[in-house]
Amino acid sequence: FYRLLQRCNNANFIYNSETNSLGGGEKSRFLMQLETSGIKNHTINHSLYANKITTEKTDTLSINKDNHYFDRLGKIAISGFSPSSITSYIYNPIDFYKSKILKINDIEEVEEDMAANTMGTMIHKTLESLYLQYIDQVLDRIHFKDIRERLNNAINKAYLDSYNTIHDPQGKNIIMYEVARHYVSKMIAYDEELVKNGNILIIRKLEVRYSTTIEINSIGSVKLHGEVDRIDELNGQIRIIDYKSGMVGKSNVGVEPDNYQALITDYDKSKAFQVLMYAFLYSKNNEFTECVAGIISFKNFKEGFIPYSVKNGRSFQPRPIDVFELEKFEEQLHQIIIELYNKDIALTAKDH
């Protein structure tokens, strides 16, 4: 550095003053030395340069509900609203309008690399294949030994089916394949640990579809439907389980006791809305007193089964879902559907 400066008349040094994730934002120690050396022949000038940033204000997109909207909504009410269709409206009404009313789906592209949703499908299919033959049986260690022996074949078949190919995984797909195998293995180990600890675990249903019809004043009959990943019985308690390959925390599956309306206004509570709707559908299709419903998040597996809960103080306390809890949920369900039908409430984009 100093050798380069030895016969230099003028030198320009540039450094980035913007901090980043690694710290940054500070000049080199060599520049600090030049500044503090006090050499009389050196004249030091400082200049600060910054790009001018301009913001462009755009109007929030808003769409009025027209006859076409209500025609499509009526057809959806006949075929059935799913939890995901309602939560898509909660997330962004414009997304709901594009996908459900205009039926504009994302462009289907040929996957060179396995997408995250394909991996999720693969995990679901593998778990269904492994557990299907043990429906209504009390699981024991012998069952898990057999499940582990069948794992390789089951996950390979699920990969071929989900990815719609006849070839073994290659490139990045090998990584996704192994990640899926890892998640499935952790799920098996979780169930096996329950059994080892003396719990009675019985798988009752896998990938089961439920539907029901509700009556709403001023609207009429509205059909609801959903597919539950797994229903089991743990020590006599019915559990409704939804698998998620993404990150889910306790707060996402819980509500505050004085703010049930967040179920239909805050997308962060969409997982709580989904499990409550699954419990609601279950209650309409089975003898029902109470159940527990929740999420198993493969990216947050340390939490295990994350049940629906209600906040108490600073923490969320698991709460069994009974008839009274479902009545509170149904109130919110009616409100969101009434909003969908309210011609005076425009479909307005939400920023996330």
C-alpha cells in the first residue's frame, strides 16, 4: 500500500460506508493511518457521494364486486370453500380474486429442480403409504421396524409420482430428496418415541376429505370442504394433524382470548384458522365431544405436535377444541363469508 503511494501526487480512495450483515461500513485501517499520521505534505479531503433515491407512489389496487364476481362466488359456494381459499382471501383479496374468481393460476412450468410444494406432496404421499396398512391398529415397535424397512421404496415411489418422472433424482433434486427422507424419518421417530414411552397411538384416518353445509342469513347454503392429513388417537384423545413443510410456531396456531377476530383479519393466524376449520368439518361428520387439532412443522420439528392454543399471559396454552370453541370459530367463519358477499366492500390489495 505504501509502496504504491511512494511517488504518487494524487490518490483517490473509495470505500462503502453502508453497513451490511457482516458489519462493514468502516474505512480500511490504512486510510485511518494516513488520516492520523499528521504528515505536513499531505492534504486530505473528504467527499460523500450517495445515489439519489426516489420513491414512486402508486394507488392501492381496488376492485369492485360485479355480477361476474357474484356468479363465480355462487358456484364456489356450491362446490365448497376450502380453508386455503378463505385464507388466501385473508392474505390478499386480490390473490383470491385472481385465483378463485378469474381462475388465473400460476403458470405451470416444467420443473428442472424439485419445488418446495412438490417436496411437500412427496412427504405426504410417503407417510400415507407407510402408515396406511396400520389404520385402526395400536402401533407397537414391530410396526415401526416394518415401516423403516419399507421407507426407501415408499419414498422412491412418492418421488417418481410427485415429480412425474421415471428417473432417479439427480443434481439439486438429490438434496431435496434427502431432505424429504430426513423429515419422514423424523416423523417416524417421533411416533415411535410416543409408543416407547407407553402411549397408546392409533392412526384413524389419512388424507381424509370432509365436507359440510352451513346456512347463513341473507346468503343461504354454503358448502365447506377440506382434506385432513391425519387423524389419530393418542391415549383416547382424537388428534387432527396437518403437516406443514414450512416454519410454523406456537403463536401461528394460537389466538388471544379477547381477539378471535384475528382469525379472519391476520394472516399470521391462518394456521389456527385452518386447524379450527378441520376440527369443525370433523365435528360435522363424526360423533363429537372434543378433540385437539394442530400442526406438525417439519422445519420446526423440535416443537413436535403444535396444538391449537389460547394465549394466557405471555405464553400460549394448548386448548382442546369442544363445541363451545367451535361455536366461536363458526361466528368468525360466518363473518368472513358475509364479507365475501358484501357488495359494498371492495377487493383491496394488501401489502405484505
